[in-house]
Amino acid sequence: MGALKILIIEDDRETADFIVNGLMEEGHVAAHTANGNEGLSLATGDSFDLLLVDRMLPGLDGLQLVKLLRNAGNMTPTLFLTTLGGIDDRVSGLNAGGDDYLVKPFAFAELAARVSALGRRSRARLLETKLSVADLELDLVSRALHRNGRPIDLQPREFRLLEYLMRHAGQTVTRTMLLENVWDLHFDPHTNVVETQMSRLRCKIRKDNEPEVIHTIRGVGYCLRAHP
Amino acid sequence: MRIPKLLRTSSFRITTAYAALFSLSALILFVLVYSGTSQYMRAELNTAIASDLTELDEIFKTQGTKSLVREIQTRMRQADNDDMVYLLQDSLGDVMAGNMSPQALDTSASTFEISIHAPDGKERTVHAHGIVLPDGQRLTVGVDTFDLHEMHAVILRAFAFSFGITLLLALFGGAMMSRNLLLHVERISQTGRKIMKGNLSLRIPLRGVDDEFDHLATSLNLMLNRTERLVESIRQVSNDIAHDLRTPLTRLRQRLERTQRTEQSAEGLRTAIARSIADVDGILDTFSALLSIAQIESTTARKEVARVDLSEVLQTVVEIHQPTADEKKQHLAARIVPNLRVLGDRELITQMASNLLENAIRHSPEGASISLAGGNDENGVELVIADTGPGIPVAERGKVFRRFYRLESSRSTPGNGLGLSLVAAVAERHNATIHLEDNDPGLRVHLRFPIPTLDVSNDI
């Protein structure tokens, strides 16, 4: 989980401070501007690992900013932060070139988890056919899972869940991220389907004295890694 | 300035154009009839003259001049021949017989028209034809063109009269029609103005004749219906926010104030803060739900309408609520026909189905049976969610879709009362119908998606 160089383009002072301080505590490098135009030139000039962009900005609006970046060939992972939480708003944000969308107010842990996930993505090879973490081997083509050579049968949902965890191995993923990426849900169903499915998956992949690889991070989410 | 307005209407312009067109065709008709009859009558005249001449010539040839003179006199005396004129002159030009005075007859022309003084003193126009007889005599036979001119006059008068009448009628009719149009348009404008002043419940009156004006009025009225509904929706949301968010906010404030007053330990403060954050999250959730519902209600045509695999959506919905049902030891049965397709928004449909199933589970007691069935028939795709819980009394079935509406029996169960409002908004957006029925015991919710037509995205 490397430190990332992050640019925050946010005009609300308090929110910006909240985010900048939080990210620095996580070990990242954070720069901040309150103006859209300045944000655009900074993003174009320097090479940031990640951009956090507020949609409603003075000067250039967030959506426009990202569109301009994408048109210029700049593919820096971008996360929209916004009070505009409607379904259409999220869709238009993603269509403009955003990679993720977080509605204010949010728990900082949620932001931190998504930042890690996006930052990692820029370096991940998406064309992999096999994922391996610890002694787990997931074959994406044959849809087969092996642990220490032992085949494990997975239901489609369990497969998707494990795949997502493995792609974000070492990072904490939140319940919301799992609902969005494994269940395609963009609302909270207020059930513990995630917890239930997670424990079922844990049961399936762990036999006897094999070490637990799926860890619960209290108050935040889950993390798949070799060592606790 | 009423008159210019009348003349400026398109109906008046059209009428004028039509009147001009008719006038032109009437004129053409007139010219044709006039020249046609004229030619015919002249031909008739010429024939009459020619036949007379031929006969007289024949008499001259067979019986000589004296017989000719006698014949001419006989013919002149015939009563029905009084429009014929005859003249026989000798080679010197003196009159030998006839009722035509020998005016300066141009001997080189054989057919001519002249004005003569008839024996009865009247001035007449005569169409005559003359021949020269072998011994130099000149025989002229002519016909009074009075009839021809009379006929011309009659035709002319008839045309002029009808022309005038038609023109007047056209202009009058046009003016009347324009006035009618103006009145109707004015009525529509007036209704519009009254509506803008604030009376949103007014509608444009229909004339009942099912013409384009009635169609226009109907479309405008539909638009007004929608506007009224939207305005009402906004008003309702503001009211609801004020009323139903106050309660949790008040509770939050009370908790914080109580903590401030009484709590001393760091642990106690931490707990209070955690609970307060949870309260705030709950309020924000309600807020988001309200805004979602308002957004769904206000957008008619969705930009991205897609084919949604309803079967897959329902399977996911059952999956996510299974844990809760299991916890309550409820029996959740799903019967989903594969490959059910509907047109719409996948996310909204998922949320709608989730809310319905969540309601069934939440409001049914432990051990209850809940079923979810997805299928299709010739009337469209159907979703039925039934439970064996307390159900909804008939009297309240219309009200449960209102924002924040909670049945007395469920006031204590968690929830903000917005679930069904969202369901109603999404259903309406997809032109789907919802029916609440008695499951005997319990509630049965019957949701039906229509058969998609080509025009789905433009339905109001």
C-alpha cells in the first residue's frame, strides 16, 4: 500500500482540511486548491496518482474539469466528491470520465479505502487471467479456485466477492464498495448480506488449520492478506 | 385595434387567397362560356344567313330577278323572320327590294357588321353577308345581332352577380372564421394568464368538436395536470421535510444536550458521539430518500432507458434479503421465470423490488411465509410479493404510498415511511401499475410492467 500523491480540488475550507489531514495521516502526500481552473493546470502539469474533485467549484466546474483532462489524454484516476447524490448525477459524473463517486458527507474510512483502491488500480494489470494471494489461486478463465492445490467450489457470487478481495489484496474494502462492485447495488439495502456472504466464503476457503486470509477491519470493512 | 388583428390572422389570409383563386377560376370559366357561346351563336347566324342566301340565289338562278324580289318581300313579311334584313341592289347601287338602307356598303367585303337604322326607327346592329349576282346586282342578307348581344349581356350580368356575391360571402365567411378563431385563441390565452396568476387547477375548456383546437386544448391540459402534480409534489416534499425531519433532529439535539449536561466520562462521551453520528446518518438517509423520490417524480423521460433483466434483478433482491428473513425464521420462497425483460432503469427497479420485499419481511412476524413471484403473460411482466403478515386495511391502501405515511400498527418498527413512496415513484416512471390486495391473511402486492411500445421514453 504505497503512499500516493493526491490532489484535492475542493472549495469548502473545512472539508478540504478534513480530507487533507486525514490523507496525510494515512501516509499520503496531499496537495490542495480551491479553484477549478487552478486545479486543472495543477493536474495537467504535475503527475498525481489520484485526483479528488468536488463537482461544484468556483471557476471551472468539476465535471468540466475532468472532461477536459480526459480529452487531453490525461487518465489520472479521479474520484468525485459531491453533495449531488442523485442517480443521474452519479451517472453523469462517471460518464464525464470519473472513476468513482462519493456523496458527502462520508466517513473518512470510506474515502481512505476508495483512495487506496483507485491508487492501486493505476498500477494493476487488468488483463490478468490468474490472481494469487498467499496460497490462494483464482483462475479467471476457468473460474476455478485452488488453495494449496486443493480445488474449492464457489457459487457465482462467492467467486465475484473473492475476485474483488483479491484484486484489492492488502487494502481495506468497505461494505459500500462491496455492495457496489460485487452486488451492483448503489443503495444500502439495510441487510447484512455482505457479512453473511463473507462468513460463508470464509468457511469455504479455510480448512482445518489453514490461516485466515480474510480479515475484518472493525468499523471499516474487510481486507484480504496473508498476514493479519 | 380589432380590425387589423382580424385581417392579420392566417385564416383570413387563407380565405383571401381562396377567394382570389375562385375568382380566377370563375373568370376563366366566364371567358370560356362567353367565347364559346359567342362563337356558337355567330356560327348559327352565319348558317342562317348562308342558307337564306343560298335559297335566294337559287331562286334567282331558276326564276329570275322578279321572283327574287317577290321572295324577298315575302320573307320580310314573315313574322318570325323579323330579325332578318334583306337588301337587293342593282349594279348602280339603287335599292330594288329589302328592309335595309343602302348605307355605304363596302363592295369588296363580303361579310361585315354594321349599324343600321331599321324601318321602325331603332338603331340595330346587323351581321350581314353579301354576294354579287352574275349581272352586277348585290344581294345582302343579314341578321340582327340583338339576341347575341342580349345573350352576352345576360351571361355577363349572371357572372358579375354571382361573382360579387361569392366574393362578399368569401370575405364575410373569412372574417367570421377569423373572429371565431381569435375568440378561441383569446380564451386559451386568458386561461393561461389566470393560471399564471396562481390558479393551477384551471383547465382550458374544450369545444367538444374533436378538432385541432380541442387536441391542442387537451395537450395543454395534460401539461397543466403534470405541472400541477409537480408543484404539489414540491410542496409536499417541503412540508414533509419540515414535519418529519424535525422529529429525529429534535431527538438528536435532546441527546446531545443531555450528554452535555450529564455525561462526564470519556467513554460515555464517545458512546454519545457514536450514537449521534448514527442519528445524523439516519437523517441523511431520509433526506437522500426524499430527494431521490422527488428526482424520480420530476424527470419524465429518462435519458438511458435500457432493457433490464428483471429475473436477474429479482434474484439479487431475494439474495440480499435472505439473511434478514432467515434471522426472523421466515420462509422466503422465490419463483422467478428466467429471462424476464422490461424497459427502464435497472437501479431504480432494483430499489423498488428491494423496498417491497424489505417491507414484506419487516412487517411480518417471525415464522411468517413470504413469496416472491416473477412471471409474464400477454399483458406484460408481473411481480407478485405476498406475505402472511398483518396486511394493510382496505381504507389505508391508497394512503400508504404517501411520504412518511406509517400505519398505526407499524409505528414502532424501524423505517422512515418512504419505502413505498419510492416504489410508487419508480412504478409511475416505468408506467407500471401497483395493486395492493388481501393475501388472506396478509398483503399481496401486485406489480405489472406494461408491454413496451415504441414510444416508451416519451410517455408523460
